[in-house]
Amino acid sequence: MEKLDKFIQNLKKAGGEILDKVPDGWHKTKALLGVAENGAVWVDEYNKELFLSENVVVILDKNSIVETMEDAMEYINTPGIFISGPSKTADVESFLVYGAHGPIRFGIHLI
């Protein structure tokens, strides 16, 4: 499977979306890279809007997708965070809640 296809498949498994455009009103940021094996992106913009916005879109160059997390470590030289989908948490009764620790909706806009 091609890296891009694998990235998209794993992003969707994590609850993320692929967006054709940057929606109005969403917090927008850029990612240094994406990881095919888990659908995560590396974002070095580490501010409160990233965590407090209900909707976050990350702009990602599709040529910057690497195969594995180990590959990603070769390119990371700044503080940041891996994000692989919207914030999710569940209690002991398995009641799933979105947005408790970050965005309710998380999308990637590929360029």
C-alpha cells in the first residue's frame, strides 16, 4: 500500500478526516510531517488554540509523509506534538466523549 493511502486509512481509523479545503472558523496550523503507520502528524505549533478549539485543521504536504515513527524521528528537531485524530476519552463504563482534551473534530488538508 502506498504511504499516502496508508496514512489516510490510519487517520480515519483514529477519527480524523481528510478535508478538500480549509473550513472557515476552524483553527488552522501546519504539520512538518505525517506518519503512514498510524495516521499521526507532527505539529510544532504548541499553543492553547490547538487544544481549546473545537475544530482543528492541519495543512500537510503529501510529500512529507514518512512510513514509520522511527522514520519521523529523523526529521524532528523542534518541540511539538503528534496528533492522530480528535480528542477522545472513555470512562470505566466505556462512555466515549469527544473533545475532552482537545478538538472535537480533526481534519487534514493535503497540499
